[in-house]
Amino acid sequence: MDIKLESSWKEKLAPEFEKPYFKDLVDFIKKEYNSHTVYPPGKLIFNAFEHCPFDEVKVVIIGQDPYHNPGQANGMAFSVADGVRVPPSLQNIYKEVSDELGKPIPASGNLERWADQGVLLLNATLTVRANTPGSHQKKGWEEFTDAVIKLVSDEKENIVFILWGAYAQKKGAVIDDKKHLVLKSAHPSPFAANRGFFGNNHFIKANDYLKSKGKKPIDW
């Protein structure tokens, strides 16, 4: 099956595209885009991979669903398109970065600049029907993104995996924590951020680890 995906990922993930679950997923997604408004736009479904080729991955941040309101989702976890109001979870992420590193809070919620430095912003589900959160869960995306996480864990070394909230932590069960740094805390959403997200120092810890392994830290 010919999937439009960044070449290094396409080569690594080729076996997944031939599995029955992925063919069923593609059929489902095509029908959804043809009959409903679905986010992100089709050309941005694999945007996280486009900005972060396999060989350049240094950090993996796991999200859940794409944003489901108009104009928000841009194919990367927690990120929104330029000009779109910064969502509450990302506001809290920016606040934590600012508190840890003393950096000013950006006006834009577009995290492409993180992805371009080697941060894979991976949602568990890569598409969603407009205004219907969770509508594309349990259709095959989770199996695909589990394969992505396992691939990175198995074939790379000294990666920082950032798991915010119970969902991401459960999804991170396939990560080998003996060869990677796994950081866990509460989710940055307004409902949970005060229960352990704020003050987790994940951005400092990630950069300290990368530097200790001879890698360039992320300019958060």
C-alpha cells in the first residue's frame, strides 16, 4: 500500500502498511473524509513525521486525539496552526517551559519548531471527526502508533519519552526504560495540571539527559 509518508519512516514502517488492520483503517479514513469534516486536513495527517525524520528523533511526546474544532489540528500532538488561539493544555505546557527555563511564552501554538529539532509529537489517534472527540479511536490508529513507539524504542538509543497523564503512560508500556529516559507526570490539561504537571521539570530533565549523551538539547 502506498502511503504518503516521510521517506525514512515509510521505509521503517512498511510492514505495518501491509497488515489487515491498516488496510481497514485506510478504508475507514477515506470514507470519513469523503462524508464528514475530519481534522487535520488530509495532507497533514502525518505532519509529525514530516518534520521529524526517524534518524533525527531525540524526544517523543505522546498525546491522544487531534483537536476537533475548526482550524486547530495540524498533525502534531498539542500543536495548533499559526493564528489559532493557544489551547489550555498548551498554555500550561508553555507556562511550565517558562517557569523552568525563564523563556517568554510564545504567541503561536505551532510546535513545528520543536519537531524540526527532533521532537516527535505523536498523537495516539491521528484523525478525528469535527466536534466529535474520540470518534476515530479504536479504528486502527492506536495499533499503528504503538508500532511507531516500539520501533523508536527498539531501534534507537537514549531517547527521551515524555508521558503526560494515564493514557500516555499506558501507551508507553512498550518502551524499554533501560536504554531510554522515560518521564511521567500528570497531564497538562486544566483538570490535572495542578496535580503534578506543574513543577515536573521535564524540559530541564530532557535537555540534561540529551547533553549527557552528547546530543544537542532542545530549544524549547
